[in-house]
Amino acid sequence: MTGGGIVALGAVAGATIVLGLPVARWRGLSAPIRALLNAIAVGVLLFLFWDILTHAAAPVESALTAAQGGGSWLRFGWLALLMAAGATAGLVPLGYYDRWMKRRGRPFGPGAMAVGETATGMFHEPVYRLSLLIAIGIGLHNFSEGLAIGQSAAAGELALAVLLVIGFALHNATEGFGITAPFAAGGVRPSWATLGVLGLIGGGPTFVGTIIGQSYSSDAVSILFLALAAGSILFVVVELVGIGLKLGHKTLLYWGLVVGLVAGFATDFVITAAGV
């Protein structure tokens, strides 16, 4: 398969994220349904958090094993520090940013976004801001997935690359739903343009990662992006749990968490079945 073909497959893997976005356009959702959708998204994101940390820690653990066998302790220390720094950078600044935005207040009046959305509205309105943060966290994760696709193709393992594309495509379909959770929970109906931008932020990095992965391979880069993604997704999980508690229906929160986790693991099993 040509390099262009692999890049096209990477684009397909990232594009499936849009399949879950139309949920945000549903009208007239009752409070229990909104609470359930929010909880399912939390379950999906919790799975992603676990999955991301597992992949980020794998090369660090390999470096530790190598160091114990006479390899470089400096390499292990560097990768471990990079992972810790990336997770911190992905989580803590978002907390300060969120506090700063809340202190600034709402620059638009109630219902203003329903009349006409603006680019700046996505950053200032709490619901839009949280969806944007989810998309960014997922985008960082998907960049690393793209690296895996590109690196597999570069190593001549085309069958593996194709299987990765199939697995990631299924997986990304559930991630699109996670991006829309704040809209569903808040009863906000975003425009198609807004959903398109969020889908591009979340899924586009898969395409970029595939291009880079074909010509460049680095454990350090992969660890950094995965750690950043883990930190940002953890921030979002905390925020969505807070939203879920405010919505009430606590038993639905638990059921939604289970459904989201099962959905995450089910799509991941496709990749595991391929022997990855």
C-alpha cells in the first residue's frame, strides 16, 4: 500500500468520530435521559483515561526493565519524568484556566448562544468550553493513535496498520459521543458548524499523526502526547461527574458509567483480537 493510501486510512480512522456528534442535536431530552447520556460519556472517558495511561506507561516500564538488566537508568528517568510532566501539564493548567474563565463571567446573556453562535462563544460559555476541552483531550489521544498507524506502515506491517485503522475507527465513533455530553447534559443544541469544528479538533490529529508516524518514530513524543491527553481527560471526567450530580438521578449515573465502560472496552477488544 502506498504512503497516500495509509494516510487515507488514517483519515478514515479519525473521521468516524463524527458519528457520535449528532446526538447533541436531539431535541426535547428529559432530565433522566440527559443524566444518562452524560454518565455514558463519563464511562467512555474513564475507559480512555485507563487506555491512555496504559499505553503511555508501557515504554516507561520497558525502559525500567532494560535499566534493571544493565541498560540506561537515565533513559528510564527521562521517560518517567516526561510522563509525569505531561499529565501535570494536561490537568493542572486546565483547572486554573477554568477558574479564570469563571471569574470573567459570562460575556453573553442567557440564551445568546441559542440565537447565534460565535467562535468566541465556544470558549466563554461553560458548556461549549467543556466540549472543546473534551475534543482537545481526545485529539491528543488520537494523535498518538495516528502515530501507531503510521509507524506500523513504515515498518512494513501493513496488515497490522489496516487492523489498527479498523479498531481505531470503531473506537473513535464512541469518542464523538463523549464530546457532545456537555451539550446533552446542559440542554444546549449546538450548530452543525460547531459540531464540525469539535469533530475536526478531536479526529483530525489521527490524520496528522499518521503522516508523522510514517517518517518519524519516538517513544518520548508518544508518551508526551498520551500523558497530556490523560491529564486533560481526567479534568473533563471530574467536570462531567459534577454535572451528573447536579442533574440528579444518581442511579442512572452508575448505569451510564457501566454502559460507557463496556462500550469502550468492546471497541478496544477489536484491536486486542488483532494481536496488538
